[in-house]
Amino acid sequence: MFVRTERLTIRRFEPADATAFAAYRSDPEVARYQSWETPLTAADALATVTDYGAGDPDAPGWFQYAVALDGALIGDLGLNLDPNLMQAELGFTLAPAYQGRGYATEAVHGLLSHLFTTKNLHRVSAECDARNTSSARLLERVGFQREGLRRSHTWIKGEWTDDLLFGLLSSDYVS
């Protein structure tokens, strides 16, 4: 376990997470603004969560954290740690049944607290499709500042999309 919030545990992925992971990652609405295609097979889900669980959260590159409620997987947080180990990029995904209840905000806030107080990161950035207003609002709710708009920047799923850019400095973070 990396972080414990009031309702959630942020931990490594386990093989038992594969079924829940495949279910929410296969939902077209969940995948709409993400880079992966649907559906995710059970075999691919097991291979992915096994790979995620073997990752090193202290090494540069992407590490995927599992978000659990009462032991059950409800989503994940991705963190791309810069080689300088002082900054990172954040991403998040939550199963539809748990959206709109504050779980994503709680998970992101919990991970940010860990990153700024335990890992002593200087900065965390995030970006999202400009049409993904729920993600943009979540980032603002936990303290991120909107830093820019890249117009028609990302080619994904057969179309050009605008990207919103966000950043949060450790000196601005309120736990």
C-alpha cells in the first residue's frame, strides 16, 4: 500500500484485479478520451495488471497505481516520473459505477499528498482532452492551475483533439 485515504487504498496492482480492470477499461465511455482501444480481453487484462504490479514506482517512467475501495479495484492512477525524479505527469481512470461520488478526487488528492510530502516532488503536471470537462474540473478541484491549450495537437481515434495543460507546484499544494 502506498496511500490510505478516508475511503480508498492506493496500492500495487494484483492478478485478482484483472476482471474489474478489463470491465472498466472495456467501457467505450471510459476509453473515449484515452489512448487504448476497447474491448480489453481477460488475457490482456491479466497480462497488463501483472506487468503493472511488477513496476517500480521509484524508477523514471510510467507506474500505474491501483485504486481500491474495500479491497475491490475501482480505478487506477498513472504517474510518469521524470528522470530527474523531481517532477511527474499524472493520469487517472475510474470505473463508471464509482464516478460522481468523489472517489477520483480523493484518490488524486491522496496520491498528490504522497508525492509532495513523501517523495518531495517539485511539480506534477497533467493534460486532458479539452472536451473532457469532468477531468479538467477534477484537476482544478485538487489545486492544479490551467497552464495552456494546445489546439488540434493530438491525433487519437481518427480525429485531432485539443489538449488542456495543467500544473501543480509543491509550493502551491494544499493538503
